[in-house]
Amino acid sequence: MYQEERLIGVIQFLKENRRISIDQMCEMFDISRDTARRDLVKLEERKAIVRTRGGAILPRTHTTIQDYSHRLKTVSFEKQQIGSKAVSFIRPGDKIILDTSTTVQACANQIRPMDITVITNSIHQAEILSNVESVSIQLLGGFLQKEHQFLYGASVIERLKSYHVDQAFIGVVGISDSGLSIAHEEDGMVKRNMIKQAEQVIVLADHTKFGVTEFFTFAELEDVDVIITDQLPDEEFQQRLQEHHVDLIVTGEEGSDLWT
């Protein structure tokens, strides 16, 4: 097999399995360890991989985080379905936390009049729910992040410590083996403390968030009780979620509670 054929094979393997070891390359292509290393050097020169101790991974891709007004225009049908499923967890009398994400806003948009208390640091979530009868709103005060329209800072975190809620509905930019991550540290610090104050942590994330690790990790997989999504992640990650006792719910599927 020519080197170019092996290089294509390595990239394909990485797309399916996230990482490859030199030993795996030797077995797959029946080559020596020195040849495998030379192949990895070639791929690294092309910036197609990142070499690790004993193998390689694909380079991280960074998603540009648009401002809130642009993201609102792209709230997909899938996010609306995720939001609808999330609403089914809310019962009259509940006290809940809603964070600032547009997927969580898809939940807020579908909350109907009922006697609940909502705690949020999102100006948009508060505005939406201000028009819903019987919903009590606690807007956490702090510094305003103008571009993305959320409140943050020490005063928000200190206020959060006073509340104990039934559920926290949390959005993410990435969910991976590293945990839950977000692009902005100030937003992540608030989310971290929201999670601490909730009996049940429900993460709302479409399938594009799986396998992504963004700048700031604010929680581990073990901190999550439920993930609501629109498509299954790969089998390896499903197994990882099971190990951490995370319930995975896929919208639009019969028997969508895949495990409990």
C-alpha cells in the first residue's frame, strides 16, 4: 500500500474513532513503527492531525459563536423539538433555572401559564416569560454582557447560592469526554453555580454539540442527570453517558427514554 493510501486511511479512522495509536496503524497497514511515525509526521506537516504520545488525534475545530440576535434567527426545528421535550419536565409548583442559551430559550418559548418560579440571568428569557401568566421571575442582577445579553459576575453567583431549585435547564457549546463546555468563561462560571443549586440538571443540546470541547469547561458528565437531543451520539459516547448514569432522551423517537 502506498503512503498516500495509508494517510487517507488514517484520516478516515480518526473521523470515526477520534484517535489512533501507532500500534493500531501497524496492525491496520502491516507496517513497522518507524513507517507509522513517518506517516504521522507527514500528516502533521499538512496540519491534518495533532500528534500525541503514541499516536494522533484530529485537530480541534473552533466554531465562531455568533451574537445572540443572530443565533435567535437560526433556532432550528430540532431545537424547538428539544425545547418542547424539556417543557414536559416542568410541573406546577416547580422552581427552575433557565440559562442563556437559544436552545433553552426554545424551552422558555413553549412554557404555558402555570404556577412556577423561574430564575435566570438571561434578559431574553425573562422578557419572554414576563408575558406568561402565573410565572414568577427572579432575574439575577450583575454585569451585562451586551453582545450575548446575559448577566454575569460575583453578584450573580452570590445570589444563586440563596436558591434551591427542582431543575436547571442548561445549554452548551460542547459535550465531550472532558465534560460540558462553553466559549465564554463568565457564562460558564454562572452555569457551574446553576448546576450546584439544582436537584436535577437537564442539558439541552442538538447533535452538533457532541464530541466538541470549547474554551471553558464548566461541568463534568457526572454532574448531568438528563441530556435531551435530536440525534444519538456515537456508541462510544453513549457508553460513556451510561457509565455516568446520564439519561439520554432523543426527540421524535418512540420510547425516547433510552436508559434510566
